[in-house]
Amino acid sequence: MCTANVFQAFAGHKYLNLETFRNTGKGVRTPVWFAEIQPGPTNEGNGALYVYTIGNSGKAKRIRKNPRVRIAPCDFRGRLCGEWVEGRAEILRNQKAVQGMQLLNKKYAPWKQVLDLFALFRRREHIVFIIRPA
């Protein structure tokens, strides 16, 4: 499947169902917010999706061990609205993580800012990862 077709499936959706994999190979599905990067010269011609989570979450731990993921558009409860797509996740650092967080802030304002405020009180680290088609 070509990259452009993969990301057309996510247009207009607020959530994607992210499936990460345990050491046993069993998948764990979670609905998450995401922001798109359109294909272009700044990202080597490929589109990608940014996702953020709490640094010590299960999905972050699983991605650190195994970057293979599957994603599909879904509603806020995780009910699928499209087909699964194979991908690879990479945890971002520095400016790339900041860019991802800016796109997420823009897409989900003001709700994400409210959640970030509560996270400050709990002193939880956020991480940003990028998903590219496999």
C-alpha cells in the first residue's frame, strides 16, 4: 500500500487505535490522539503520525522493546472505522518531539492543554513518538 493511501484513511478522524505488542507477541489495543505530517521534502517524502503518551505507560514500554505497531482509525472507544495498517514507531527526542507536541496541541486545543495541566500536578513525563508505515 502506498504511503499517501495509508494516511488518507486517517483524514478527518480524531482517534486511532494503536496496537502494540507484548514479548509474547500478543497485541494490546489502545485508542489515542494523533496528528499527521503530510508527505513532503522535510520528512523524506513520507507522511507520518505523531502520538504522545505518559513516559511510563505500557504502550511506551512495549514500543521501546518492539517498534512494530498496527494502527487503524477508530472512535473514542476504540471501535474501528477503517482497516489496520502496519507501522513502525520511534520515540522522539528534542526538537522533533517538540514539533509533534505542537501539532497535537493545535489539533486538540483546548482539551489537550487541560490534560497537560493536570499532568503537571502529577509530575508525569510525556513522550512523543512517530509512526511510519512499515
